Amino acid sequence: MSVLDQIKSPIANELEEFKPFFERQMKSDSRKLNFVVNYALKTKGKQMRPIIVFLCAKMLGEVNQKTFTAAALIELLHTATLVHDDVIDESFYRRGLFSVFALYKAKTAVLLGDFFLAKGLLMSLENDDFDLLKIVSEAVKEMAEGELDQLEHARRMDITEESYYEVIRKKTATLIAACAATGAKSIGADPETVATMKNFGTKIGLAFQIKDDLFDYQTTGAIGKPKYNDIQERKLTLPVIYALINDKDNQRRTIKRIFRKKQKSKEDIATIVDFVIKNGGVDYSVNKMKQLRDEALEIIAKFPDNDAKKSLAQLADFIINRNK
């Protein structure tokens, strides 16, 4: 049994039921849209976000219909953002397959993302799950702000470590925080517990993004994410931010000049990677990621022990040890 299968074991039945439930939410009256939706489903990943929703709910209580709605709402939103991201980044691949953008072009991809967002809104309203909708809507707002902030920092090349954390909190961690919060909310948890679980989700979400950002500077690349993608897109992530601050050989200006290039050669990339490793950027980021994992585990330590709690702890480890 794989590590991920072990993590999913306490909610295996719920995940099995979730698949057809989610597919029903994706149905459309448009034949073409259904065809594109079915293709989009093929590029889905590990379903990490529904897993978090169900595990948080089960750690605190009993999974119910509202939990399924929360997981579907999160997954619809996440799928919409992936489709839109591929348009923004002009990415032709998603997890080893052609992206919707590559096959159906920008207009169809944008409309598909809009369809997923609308489906999520309607599903929440039809079930009167306004509390779930509020949590997820706040996440959508912050994700958009985070993406725009990152674009601005990439243009100006001025991001600090503090502002980096705020960017990744908004663009990545906020959705994982929403997973944990809606999971807790779905079983009727009190506001303090919902806030606690949101904080747990934020911590593992930050660790998740730092791990993603490390792939450009470590020997193992991520499947579905082109190697050195962040470097090519001029994204100053934690490894390079730390290295620039702790530059030992006065190369800061040279590295920034290379980063500003729209197209970077193999030699350019090698120069950046060597600079980051030499100046401790990778080691610092790995330690920061582990620190966030430990802080997340401290947050859930106060809850009674059960299989779902054990899986959440395993998931925190899985996030920082994955190789894709």
C-alpha cells in the first residue's frame, strides 16, 4: 500500500462515494461542454483537497452530506483555477497530458473555468450552505490577490521573504486552509475550532508551496510541472530570495539581471541554481518547510486521537517529502 493510500484509508469509503457525486455536479446541458469537462477530469491529480476536507471532518465528527458539498465546492474551485492558470501561463501540459488550453484554446478554457465556478455557487445556494460559500469565496478573493501580487513582484524584482510568505499564503495556502475550515464547518464545529483548522490548513499549505518552489532547485523535477518553470517565469521564490539576501560573492546584480531575461539559456539557469545552492537557499527553504509541518502538527495535537488525525499527520509529512 502506498503512503497516499494509507493516508486515505480512514476515508476510503467516502472518497469512493465522492467520485460519482462530484461528476454529477459537473454535468451540463451542453454536449460540447460535457465533452470538455470529461477531458478536464482526466488531468486531475491526487485529490489532495477533498482528502483534507474529509479527514478534517472525520477527525472532529461524522462525515455527512454537507461534507460532500464542501469537498465538491473546493474541488470545483480548484479545477477552475487550474484551467484558468493554464490560459494565463500559456501552458500546454497539465500532469503529463495536453491542457484544456492546448486542445481547445483560450476561449473554451476560460468558459470552462467559469462554468466550474458557477456550478460551485449554484450547488452551495441550492443546499443553503451559505457558511461554506463564505469561506470559499474569501479564498477565491485572496487567491486572485496573491496571483496579482506575485506578477507585480516578478515585474519589479523586489520581493522580500515576508512578502513572499504573504503571496503564497494567498495564492496557495488559502485554498488548503478553506479545505480544513469547511471540513470542520460541515460537521457543525464551533467557530474557534473552525479557525483552528483553518490555521492548520494554512501551515500545511505554506509548506506545500515551498516544496513546489524547491523543485526548480533540486535534482528531482515534478511531473506535470516543467523543470525550472519558476526561473523561466521570473518568480522569486524562497530559495532564491534567501540566497540573494545572503549573497557571499556579490553576485546579486548578476543574478537579478539573468532573472529579468524573458528566455534563459541552460547556462543562465545553471548559474542561478548554483548561486542558490551555494548561498544556502535550498537548505534554508527545506528547514522552513519542516518548521511549518511541525507547527501544523502542534495545532492538531490537542484533538482526540483517531485514525483521521493520524492520517492528517501523515499527510503533513507526505506534503514535504513528495517528489512531484
